[in-house]
Amino acid sequence: MKIKTALLASALTTAAAVAQAQEVTVMSWGGAYTKSQVEAYHKPFTAETGIKIVSVDADNPATPIKAQVEAGNVTIDVADVEFSDAVRLCDEGLLEEIDVSILPAAPDGTPAEDDFIEGALQDCAVANIVWSTVFAYNTENVSSAPASIADFFDTTKIPGKRGLRKSAKATLEMALMADGVPAAEVYDILDTEEGVDRAFAVLDKIKDDIVWWEAGAQPPQLLADGEVVMSTAYNGRIFNAAVAESQPLEVVWDGQILDFDLFVVPKGAPNKEAALDFIAYSTDTQRLADQASWISYGPARKSSGSLVGLFSDGKTEMAPHMPTAEANLGNALVNNFEFWVDKDTELNERFNAWLAN
Amino acid sequence: MSDATLSQATAVNEPSAGLTTADGKPLKQALLRAQSHARRRAFLLVAPLLAFILLTFVMPIGQMLHRSVHNEGFTWHEDVTTGHRTPIMTNLSQWFDDNPLGTEPDEAAFAALAADLVVLREVKAAGQAGTRINYERSGSRSMFTKAARRANKLEAPYKEALLELDEDWVDPSLWRVMRDASSSYTANFYLAALDRTKDADGKVTQVNENRQVYVKLFKRTLFLSIIITLLTLILAYPIAHLLATLPLGKSNLLMILVLLPFWTSLLVRTTSWMVLLQSQGVVNDALVGMGLLGDENRLEMMYNQMGTLIAMTHILLPFMVLPLYSVMRPINPSYVRAARSLGATSWTAFRRIYFPQTVPGIGAGALLVFILAVGYYITPALVGGADGQLISNLIAFHMQKSLNWSLAAALAALLLGGILILYWLYDRLVGIDNLKLG
């Protein structure tokens, strides 16, 4: 009898605790990137507020949002998405608007509006990092080290398979840059039919040598396995494989494409208030700087820049590995989100048709 | 006793009153009541299954078919949180009703458009409306979002005001798409699913050659599925025969080997094939190690059609073995022995005696494997590379990435229709009663 009562009592208290304990479900890209967010955002947030973070991964967290919102069954509170997806989903009314005033000011008092890099604050989204699509190679498998984006598309100069993200975005831009188009003109040229033809013509030359990847964790794996000799990749993934896992991988910054990753809240998120608290907390100056010590993505706040120091191994200087480092910006392209919001359907249809032929 | 004999009996015995039960009620009524009671009970017994099938099968498929011809992107806006629905583009839709196809958009048309843009701005539906138009005419989306943002500042003459924002606003193909989209019901998604579109005059034409993909993929899906079905049949027939003729103890052991992969997760099996087939994988390493292949000439068995073929054949093999086994097991071996003793060669005995008895199993297995193969998705996505993709991968693309659910629904409906036609053909040629699933 006593045992029964005790059991009942403990069951009741557990139930009460569950009812009280709040949770926020955060969907991100998995692998080393999710790990950096868990270390820099989730753990300190839970320690400070007691709100538990459930971390979920997807190849691209933007994809489940429409299905969930339209079905009226939203399980994600915060999603980490790319720029063009943030704008597109916001336009379609699938995201909650985020009031800039909830974001804390920089330590020196600069308001958030001025502290974030230009474009990092959108109606429905707050950027946390600047990342880039680069290409990387396995130093043990290439006949000679590639130096420029043109080498990536030249299989006679450096033979071997190439890894590319299975998507028109970034692939077409890189193809044009490899064909000698200056970064500043890429989107103007890609906006014309001839420009698109030109990009596909470049891709045609290496089509039989391409291995397509979809999840960000794949390229370091493909490179390490020797399945490809070079691959496009999210720069942070290569950094982590090279530095934390000592893989013989090297990044080539020529022709890199910079983009934001932004936090968004799907419409009808079950824990909206806590989700906004989480976003405000994780995008403050210190948290963004902390994140940069776990993976080589640049913080979206100017005030975080000076706080970025060493990698979590305690000896690697982070600054030269950032996509925004002066030395890496020689031939860099900034992703034009408006172009992709508009042309995503058309170019991906063409891309799919090209793949199938 | 049928009603006819009943009434006859009544007529013979008592011409004025019908037969009655013990408690004096007419027998006919009592019987009817008992029968309807039994029917009701039978219905109640199957009701849970019926409800389940309606809810999880018929309704979703019905919804999907509906979505393939119905899209409200340009006609209604629904607030996700409140569920409140607002009609949009009403003025423009009125203008389309008043003016037939081919009418040059006049100032009234642009005024209607401008008035609708104000509504779009108010209910924040510009992205939604633009997306709907963008499905059929690329680059339209930002025209809508841009124009809606400035909708309040638009002033007459509206044509000039809109042209100042974007000169594409007079494009006849844009107006054709808007006209089609201003009605919620459209067959345009089926056109798109067949690589076709309408030109500015509303005539159906093929899309540009470098955009044609769906018809090609339908054909490839059909072709690969047939090859996979044949491969599984060739591989499964001897296995099933061996299983059916071995003594039960041994055949049970072998049966476990057939079923073991069946119990393993699909993803695990597919990724195991990746480990085996990749160019630095087990098979290639073994061949190079034995000196059969040079290190430079490693076989490409993955990220192409070959990968899809190998992995899918393996994964679908049990679906062929099991129906074959179930028809072969009860075949009496004395038939073949009798044929042999009457002078038939072993080939003739097989062809005339054994094989015909296994046809129901072949039919069942082939139908199962084929239908599963046609809708396969994960395996080709993982090992198919560029040219091993099937139509289901594009359906997934439109479901998850481009978010054009109407097109995904139209593609899925075409696939479903294709399978139903094949099923009908099968019924006509082989007969569905001849099917033995186990």
C-alpha cells in the first residue's frame, strides 16, 4: 500500500514537472554545425532559463515548414534556414514576424539594428552566421593542388571525381565563375537565357564525373573516403573535418559564395514565446562569438568579431578560417537572395531536366 | 425457401391470411427483420475496417486528386492562425470574366490589378499569389511582391505606373497565366506534368527542350521497373524451386536467409550496398586486390542506373520469392515424374507440366515487384546519382523543395492512373482470379 502511494505520488510529481518544464524544438543542419549550436546556444540557454532544447536535424530545415504549417501540426519552434528560403517562407505567410526590439543591444550599447551586418535582420528572420559554399580537396588524392574555381571544373588538369550539391543554387554561380565571369556580374548573366546555357555548358564538361551530395555532412565523408578528389562543401564542415578530425582536407576560397543562415519561427509554433527568447539569447554578441569557436562560420553581429578567438581545441586561431577573413574575400560572391526567391523554381526545373538527360 | 415458394404455400394453405410465426406476426416480415438484423451485424463487424480504409486511404488519395486540379493560390487567402479566408484578385477575375481570352489588357484591367494589389498588401498574400503565377511563368513572383509593397502609392494611369515598376507587366503570357489562375480549378498542372504548357493564346505546346523531364522520367521508371521485375523473376525462380523441393527442415533454414534481409531496415540495406558498390568500396577493392582490375579502372557501380538496378533488385527479391514459393510448395512432384516416365525430356516436363502450375505465383510476384518498383523513392535517391532517378524522386522534389504540391499531385495521379491501366491489362491478359499472393 505504502509503495503504491509512493509510486502514485512520484508519478504525479513527474507529471507536474513535465507540465511545467518548457521545451523548445530547434531544427538545424546536423553534424558539426548542430554541435556548434548545441555547445554555444542550447547548453547555456538551458542552464540559464531551465527551458530544455530538443535538437532535430534535417538536410534542409526549410523543407518541413510548409507541410507542418499547412497541416496545422507544427512541431518545430525554431528552424535554421538559408536566406532565400527565409524570405520566401515569410512572403508566403508561413513564418511568425520577429520584432527587432526583442534582440539585445551590443555590449557598448549599439542597438541590434545597427549591430547586425546589413541584411541579417529580416521581417521574419534573424541571422546567426555567415557561411559559405567553397570547394575543398583531399591533399593525398589530387595530382596537383587546385588553386582556382576553374581547376574544379577542369578534369583534364586534375583528374578525378567531383562532389557537388544537388541543387541549382551555388552550382550555377560556381560554373560561371569558373568560366571567367567576375563575381560582380554573375547574377546579371545568370538572369539571361544565354547565361544559364553557358553555366550548364560548363557543367556538361564534367557531368560524368560528378557525385551529387545533399546533406552537409556528406562532402567531408566523400573526400575522406577518396570517393571524390574535390567537392563543394559548407566551409565549416571542411574546417571541422580537417582540424578536429585531422583529415587531409584543404579549402580553396577562390569563388566562394557567402550566405546567411537565419533563425525563423514557423507560424503556429507550439512554444512561440520561448522560441523568441531562445533566438534573442542565442544571437547576442557573446553567444555568436562563442559559436565561432566551434565551427568556422562568421558571426552575424559586428560586435562579435573582436571576441572570436581560438577553436575549441585551444590552439587553432579561428580568424583565418572565417569566410569573411580579408584574405579569403579575393574572389567571393554574395548570394543574391532575391534572384533565387524568383528563379528557384525555373532553374531547379531546368537543373532536374539536365540531370535526367 | 424463396419468397416465391413461400407465397405459393400461402396461397395453397390459407388463401386469406399469410403464414405467421408463433407469436402471430407474418412470417415474411419476421424473416426480413432477421435478415436485416444479420446484415446490420455483418456491417458493424466490417465497419472499423471500412472507416479505417476511408480515413487513411480513400480520403488522402481523393484529396491528392483534388489538389492536382485545384489551387487557390490566386483566388483565396487563408490566415493560418485564425483560419479566416479572404477572396483575393476579385477585381481582376471580374475583368477576365467580362473580356474573352485574347483581349489586350486595357486601363480597366490594370486598374483592377492595382486594386487587387492593395488587397494583397493588406492581407499579406502577395508572396502566395506571386508563387502561384511563378509556377507557370518564372520570374513573376518578385513582380507581385514588389508591386504589392508599393500598392498604396500606385496612381492612375495604372498601366504606366505598373510598367514603371516592371516592364513585364504587359507580357501577354503573364496575362494568360493570371487568367488561368484566377479560377481555382485548372488542368494546367497536368499539362506541366506532361512537359506541356500553354502559350499566350492558350494553345497547348511542348515546353522548351531543355526543360522536358517528366515524360522521360515516366518512361525510365517504367523501363527500369520492368527490368527489375525480370531480374527478380530470373533470380527468384530457382531459389523458390529449391525451397519448395528441399525437405522442410532444410528449406526452413534457407527461408530464414531469404527473409533476413526482409526484416532489416530498408535504409540499412541501401547503405550497405553503398559500402559494397562505391568506387573505393568492398567489391572494387576486392577486384583490384585480386589483380582483376587496375586501380584506375575501378568499376562504377553506384551513383548511376546500375546502382539503382542492383540495390532495388536485391531489396525487392523476397517479394518475388515468397509468392513463387507458395505456389510451388503444393505442386505434386509425381506430375513431373509421370511426364518423364511417359517419355518427356526434362525441358518438356518443365515447360508443359511444372511451369504452367507456377504461373499464378509469377503473376502475383511480378505485379507486386513491379508496383513497388514504380513507386520506389529512397533507394534511387541514395544510390541513383543523376541518371538513376525515378519519377517518385521528382514528386518528392516538388513536395519538399519546390513546394509545388499541385504539380506533385498531378504527377502522382498520372503514376496512379498508369498503374491502374497496367492492372486492368493484367486482368484482361492473365486474369486477376489467377493471382496467388501466398
